[in-house]
Amino acid sequence: MSTTTITAAGQVNAPSTHLSHPALAVIAALFCGYLAVGLPLPVIPLFVHDKLGFGNLVVGLVIGIQFLATVLTRGYAGRITDQHGGKRAALQGAAFSALGGGLYMIAALPGLSPGLSLGVVVVGRLAAGLGESQFVTGCISWSISSVGPQRAGMSMSWTGIAMFAALAIGAPIGMALYHQWGLQAAMIACVIAPMLAIVIAVGATSYISPAGRRLPFHRVITQIWREGLGLMLQGVGLSGLTAFASLYFSARGWTHAGLVMTAFGGGFIFVRVVLGHLPDRIGGLRVAFWSLVVEAIGQAMLWQAPNEWVALSGALVTGLGCALVFPALGVEALKRVLPANRGSAMGGFVAFMDIAYGIAGPGAGLVAGQFGYAAVYLLGVAGALLGAALVVASRSTSA
């Protein structure tokens, strides 16, 4: 069994003997908390577009604004994680996620004007973004601390499985609740899920980063920006998938939009389970390159899909490609920082994904308005191929 030590501040330091697998309580808490991200994914675009009557650009802005709040608070989330442990950040984040779900419920109240409902949705997205920032940064760092840096890639694979399992399960459940009982029913689930995460996390063992010099957040960013930029380019395709798949399917008269994230999550989880050890074993840059190439193929299938089954297959292949980009580049990012800054490094690294969502959401909305929804996935092809080119350049520089 691993042993822990208690600091003067009452925090629990990393054990002298790490676990062979990430702490299951952390993974379970992350899954429950991230359901609050998956449940509204196909629902909010339909509510804003069909119920409130706003256009594609507004839909993209509403989806993207959550990630603005997330990216602006990643530094805070990383600092809380490094100083007080991932558990503290996760608990705070789950509370804000529940607040976001409550605000979505208010937005669906009868009698509110479309403008007021939209405003409440936006505030809810901001609260959810603040919650996601702390919750995800905390849980990822918490999981890595439980197994040690030598298994960081495997740890990030496990946390990714939890997150995208939540997307795969949450999206169709959210869609079913929305169609059957309306937005409020779907958002009740968005409140319950992070509350369950709090219940699980409260009793779990806490870890903090090893002692040492802690750099300012901007200094950490200068050390990991290459890996972060690769992650950002990978996020272009995923952003288009989450923000516009339901509208794309609706415009084509296809009826299985709720399965898009299920297909994506299925491919994603399969690769994480079967090949999640590869970044630790053969190096992150090689894994990231081929992953981005596969993502580009999946996005091209979505772009040219003649029917919904090809589109769903494209979502599946996109999931296969996206699966290992985060752990592959994350392993490389962690190599660049001192142990005491791992929480900030993870916060900064994931912030690049937030930037991708924040930019790609409105950008995809403009593209969809001018060229149709299919063109959103051509944008994803370009992002993935640029990311692969960046990885090749990084490998050349490293060599």
C-alpha cells in the first residue's frame, strides 16, 4: 500500500509509492462531473436556434463563450491545484458546474423573452466554463499525482476515457430529455451530475504537487506552447462536431444526431483502452502525428458524407484520431516543467483546447452561414493537418 504524509497546512502529499492505475474515485468523480458538459452539448444549440430564434453565429458564440471563461481561469485552476491539490480544485469546479445547470433551467422558464433567456444561457455557460476549468484541471492533475509522472500518459488516457464516456452517454440522454420534457428536464440532470461528483470526491485521498519553485503561469506557458498549439489545432474539428453536428443532421433531414457524440466517444474510448500506453512507451510526438492524420480523415468523411451513416462513421474515425492527441502532447508538455508546476502546466495545456473552442465555435458559425454546415468539417480537416505539420516541425527541432 502507498503511504502519505500530511503537511502543516493539512494537505496530503503525493505517496512515496504510487498506484499502478489512477485512483478510481478520481475517475468516477470526473465522469459524473463531466456529464454536465455532455448533457447540454446537443441541446443548447437547438434551444438557442429553434426555440429562441437566433442564427448560427449566435449559436457559435454561445457555445464558444463557455471556453472563454474556462481559458481565462485556467491559471487560477492550476495555482489552486499546485498549492492545495487537485481535490480542492475539483470540488470548487463541480459546484460551479451545478450552478451553470441551474441557470440553464431558469433560461427555460415560460414567459421570459428570447433576449433574456439568451442572456441567462450565456451566464450559465460562463459559470459552467469556470467550473470545467477547475474541475478538469484538478482531476487530471489529481490522477497524475496518484500514479506518478512515469505513468502520466496512461493517467491522461484514463481521465480522457471518463470525460468522453460522459460525452458519449450524456449527449443522447440530454437530447432525449430535451425532446421528451424540454430544456428544464435536461438541465436538472446537469445539476445532479456534478453534485454526485462532489459526493464521490469528498471522501477520496488528496494529493498535491511536490515541493519546489513554482513559476508564474505565463512562464509555464512559454515552456509548453508548442504542445498546446498542437492540441489547439486538434480541437478545431472537435469544436465543429460538438457545436454544429445537431444542426448539420437536422438540415440534411437525418434523425440520429444524438448518436454523433456516441460514435465519437466510442472510437475515442476504444483507442484509449487499447493503445493508451503508447505515449509513455514510444514517445508523444510520433503518436500525436498519426493521431492527427486519422482525425483529418474522419473530418473529411463528415464533410463529404452522402448519408447519416457515413457522417456517423466520420464521427467515429474522428474519435479514433482525437483519442491520443491529448495524452501524447501532454506527456511532452510535462517533460518541459519542474514537478512543482505540473498543475499549472496541465491548466495551461488544456487552456489551448479552450482557445480552440472559443475561436473555432464562432468561426465555424461564420463558415456554416456562408458555405453550409458541411464546410465546418473541411475547417476541421485543415486544423488537423496543420497540427500534424507542427508535430513534424517539433520532431525535427528536437532531433
